[in-house]
Amino acid sequence: MSDLAIRRGVAPALAVEGLTYSYARAERPALVDVSLEVAPGEFVLLAGRSASGKSTLLRAACGLVPHFHGGEVEGRVMVAGLDAIGAGPGEMAAAVGYLAQDPETQVVSTTVAAEIELPLEMRGDGAADRARAVEEVALALAIPHLLGRAVDTLSGGELQRVALAAALVTRPRLVLLDEPTSQLDPVSGDELIWLLRRLNEEWGVAVVLAEHRLERCLAAADRVVAVEEGRIGFDGEPREFLAWTRTADPTLMTPAARLFSLAGIEPLPVGVRDARRALEGRATTVPHPGKGSSEEISPRPRFPRLGKRDKSPRALEAKGLWVELDDGSGPRDVLRGIDLAIAPGERVALMGRNGAGKSTLLRTAAGLIDPVAGRVAAERMALLTQNPSDYLVRERIGDELPGEAGYAALRAVGMEHAVDADPRDVSGGERQRLALAIALAGRLDGEGVPGLVALDEPTRGMDRGRKDGLVALVDRLAAQGAAVVVATHDVEFAAAFAGRVVLLGDGVVIADGAGADVLSGGWYFATEVARVLDAPGVVTPEHGAALLAGGSP
Amino acid sequence: MRSPFAYIPRRGPLQSARPGAAVTYLGALVVVAFLYSSPFVLLAAGAAACIAGCLAGASKAVRASLRMGLALALLIVVVEALVVDRGETVLLRAGHWPILGQVDITLEAIVAGTVVGLRAAVTIVAFAVYSACVDPDRVTRALRPLAARSALTATLVSRLVPVAAADAARLRDAARLRGPGAAPVGKGPLARRLLAGSLDRSVDVAATLELRGYSLSGRRLEQRREPSRHDARFYLAAAAVLAAAIVGKSLGADDFHTYPTIQLGLGPATAAVSAVVAASGLAPWRRSGRRV
């Protein structure tokens, strides 16, 4: 009998029975007759499209639903013997750690150290215990350098790690995470998943993780629960889940599984290691990691793509751009002499680890921040910033986007059905699309198309189907001459849309090249297909399948 | 860019003092502003709040709040002058206006509006100094024994202004970045969204506080004793201000009437109360360390 089966004999970490829930003023229930049991020490991945009910299920498990959201609820939710619906989040705090989708809404202290220490203090832990726990969780999440910082000076990704640290610091028996990697760079995202697996294996912490980027965490999960329109659509092991996605919902398939599916290889792999093992011994040789036949990457020129005599038109041009930001403890260099030129019609992914300067570069180009040295010029720039809620001012979506131009923008992001909804009542992914519509309203066609469209982390909360829609929108804008720059941590999305990838590191450009080259040449900033095949320039399942079939990618 | 009202940790006496001491001190100035109508005392209270903020290193918050306070005061003066027709010194007969009827602008109404505006300005400046100098984390902790079952109460008291201040800058940026086909956002909708959003965000923060165990009824918190040698001076300053205000009031220091004609007294009692109140602004003064 496996450890898991033995643990399933004891009281479950989470037991949901016949849960049906409707938000106040909602037309239809967010959850319908959901029953689910999570054993102590189990790692469960919640999959599903945007607005399918994943976040609501997590909120119910920690008592926020219905205590903070109101609405009507039926059924039972038990966490470690406590009735979550009766007790509410305050009582659940001893047993549950919860990380919501928007880290901005869940920091309550002034400094990072105080934020992480707060749950321990509330629990009554002594000073020495608190200090040790804060240090350990900060080391585990690679944020010791942030401990002294004010929380309102952190980037989105840094904030997400701090909120996660505060959720984990008490070592709760059940950890509920709602898209915890959505704003993390690939390095931090991978490390987080393995940290959770370690907590799960060594400490018996049950983990329930809702995520759109399944390729990041499928291999670590014991079980996958797919939520479809508020109901449990699938509940089983990861490999069975991949087989289920083929017929039920192909958009939930991971890139490696799609690669195998397109190439006609069985069974579908749950991760990179699984895929590489399956390909060993096949006629198509998969090069060993690090032994790829790619050409030596030439050193980055001092002024990439900026020739002194090059008079071609530019949608964005930065020369020696130097930006300092003051986080209250004195000015800090965020951009350090950036040289960059982007031509009209180019599709560029701006990547780099959290705090590398991606958002600062876009905000400086939009004139929201003044550089201390150098210059930047952008032609008729449209910018979507990181927090979509900042764009939502009115109580009806139709009032935000009136008239023909507004409706066209809503239609472009697939939100035309929600004209009468309150922006605060839609899901995180829908809010993101709505903010995009507001930023682009009147700029989608003809004379209104901007010279430069910049989107800062636009895929948060979006499922693959919606991301494909965003790629189509980017194509539409680029086809009309707009340069599109997307700051993103989502390597799969970058591979799908970007012709060029600019990698920032500590305020400087460290790589700048064709998307397929940059995203196939590394360990972290590489797509899942690139990590499986390790073939230069092969980053998407379609190209990979062509390679496996014997053709050229 | 950080809001001027955001708390910034500094090593000043006002920041080091316990929240109770700082709130008592700044609250005493607000109490005086509501207790007195004499412009001399009100100006003294305003000066004290400004001096205190500047000495505490929050001069940006003082400047920003003065701009807000004086703009609000001006609005109050205009409304009072248009709406109130009491007073014998008519400066302008502005004729018949829709809704308002006959409008006579009187000197007395302008002065009465100025007094109310000054009162509002003093309150805004004192609150800005509180927001910029008193650590909200310590306020939340201090409130826990008083409002252990209500994270929302604690949040509203300690977080509403910092949360609103942080949101305001981002909302302004987002308003500038809206597409031409989106409904434009004027100052009114932005202010409404800021207020509603701040309440929403405070509820979010309250939910997080609950999830962090704010209302856990487990063993008593190990109280962080963070005594400050500066506590006493702020309690003393507050006591001196309140005592002077109460005694002065009974001695006729608030000798000021606006209607039907303006009567403004500046007797020894008024001068003494004004001097004590203004001098209390020096409480956050920090002596330089002795050099060897």
C-alpha cells in the first residue's frame, strides 16, 4: 500500500461535499455540486479554463467564501476537522495557508520582514522562533535581499513571492495557491514548484494548486482535478488527465503532450524528463542537454540593432537609458544604460527575472518615469500596465467602453457578452482582458493604431484559448504596422507570438535575438518543447512534431 | 513614485513613539481646532501641525496636505459666502441667482467660512502627518487587543489612507493610458473610484489579515514592548495643549463671533493659548547626538 493510500485512511486535509455556491448578484452558480477529498500530504493540481471556478473553490476551502464574498452556499467544506463555511477565514488561519491571484491585494504590512513575520506574531510565537522562521522561508523563496524593503516598492513578481512566504511561514497543513507562478520568472516559478513538492514530501503538507501553465507543475502533482463550468470534469492521475484532455479539452494539454500527440507518440508525457526518456532510442536523435549543434552565440553588440547610419523608422528607440527609482531607502539603479531599437511591425517579448527592469523600461518609454540619463522615444505608445484593476473605474463594463469603438474593443478581447456586468464581479482573467480592451479602445484599426503597443504581463489568469486570442490580436496590430512589446514570464506565450526576444538582467540587455533562438538555448528561459528536444530553433509543438516526423522544423 | 502620505520609516521621535502617544499628540491639535473658533488659535494649531510634520521629516506630506487643505478651505469659503446672507457688512450684491435666490456676499460669511476651512485644513494636515509618520504595522498590532474580532475595523483605521495613497498614483497613470475609444476619466470619477476602491481594497486587506490569523483566539500574543523615550514628551505636549485649551476656553480665550458683525478678541488668554498650542509643534524636535 502506498504512503498516499495510508494517509487517505486518516482525516482528509480537505473534504468538500456537495458544494454549490453563487456569488451575490450572479446569474449562475460558480460551483455546482462539487465533491472532493484531498489527503494529507497530497499534491493536487486544479486545472480548468478561465472563470471555470478554480479560484472560487480555493476561496471556499479557506473560508473566504462565503464570509467575505457573500452569496448563497450549500454543502460542506471541512479542513483538518474544521467546518470552513461555519468558521470563516479567521478560524481557518491555523490550518490553512492561502495565496490569492492578485498579490497586490494581500500584503498588509509596511515592510517585507514585517509582512512575513505577521502570521507568526498573530499565532503568539516567540521572537527567536519568528526570526528563524522568517529567515528560513526567505532563503527558501530566494528573497532575503528583500527583507528590509518597503512592500510598496516591490515588483509584481517580488510581491507574489513575499505573499507566498507569508502564506507558508507558519507551515500550515493545507496550502491553497491560486496561480502562484503567474508573475514569477521561469527560474522562480520552477523553484517554487519544487519547494512546494519538498514541503509536501518532507512535511506532509497537502497542496492544492490552481494553475494555467500546467507544464510547470504537472510532473510534481500526485493528482489533477479539472474544473469545468463549476463542476468537477476530471479527477485522476496526471497521465490519465492528459489522455482526458485529448477529447474533453485540448487547450489544457501541455506543450510536451501536444508535441507527442501531433507526432503520434504514446503515451503522452507528464514532464520533460518523461518525454526525453520516451524519445530515447527512437530514430530521431535527441541531442544530450548541452551538446546541441547550435552555433556559438556571438557576443552581444554594444549597440544591438542600432547602426549609426541606420535611418530606418523606429517605434521605440532607447539610447544609454539610465533610470533610478527611490524606494524610500535612497535611489536605486533599475535600468543601466539600455540601448534598444524596435522597428514598426516587430513583435518583441521582453523577458528577464523579477525586478530586472522590464516594467520600468515600458513605463519610462510611456513617459510615466523620467530617466536620469540617456533618452527614450516611442511613437504614439499604448501601454497596458501590470494591475488591470487600475483601469476599471465605473460599475458597468459598457460604461467603461461606450459606443462603437468600445464595443469593437470588447469584441476583440472576447468580452462583448459582459457589457452589463460589474467589472468587479468578473474573474481575474476577464479583468485582464477588459483592461486590455480599455487600453486599446479606438486604437485597433486604421489611423488609430499606435506606433507601439506595450503590454505588461497581459496573460495573468488567461487559459491557453485566451492566450491564442491575444496572439491573434497582436498579429492584427502588427499587421497594421504597430510594434508590439510584451513584458512576460510566460515562455510558451512568448514562443507563440514573438519574432524577437529581448532578455533583461539587472537593468541591462543580456540577450537580444530571434525568438526561436533565444527560447531554445537555455535552461530556464526555454519552452518545454525546447527542453525536450534541445534542438536549435525548435520551440513550439508544431515545429517539434515536424522534426520528429523527419522533416525540417 | 511613492505617495507623499505613505509612511516612511525614519528615526525621528514621532516615528519612534508608540502609536498611542503619537495619536494622542496629533489628536490634541485636532481637538483644539474643533473646540475653538478663534482664528489665532486655529492658525496656531495649523502651525503646530506643520512644524511637527516638518521636524519629523514629513515635509512632503505637509506640503501636499496644505495644498489639499487650503483648496478645501477655499471651497468652503466660496460656498459659505454664496449660501449664507447673514452679516451686516455687505461687500457685493450679486443679484438673484437660480436656486440660491438673492445673493449678498458679506464679510462676516467670508470670515465664518474661513474659520470652518481653517478647521478642516488643520485636521487634514494633522492626519497627513499621522499617515506619514506613524507606522501602520504598529497601529494594527496596537489595535489587536481592542478589535481582535474585527480585522476590518483595524484595517480601516490603520490602512485606509496608505492604501488610498498607493492606489491614487497608479490610478492616475492608468487614467492617462486609456485608449481614445474608452470613456474618459475625470477627477470626479477617479475620486469616487479611489474612495470605493480604497474601501474594497481595505476589505481585501482585512480578509488577508483574517487569513494571517488576526482574530485567532489562541494563546496571548507575546506583546512586543517597544517603549520609546519619546513617549512621555508627546503625552506631555498633548496634556499641555488640552489643559491650556480647556482653561483658556473657560477664561474667554475663544473670544470670536462672526454674526451679525465680526468680534475678534486678542486678550492675554487667547495669546497664551495660541502660544502654548504653537509651541507644541516643537515636540518632535530631535536633539543632535553629543559629539565627542
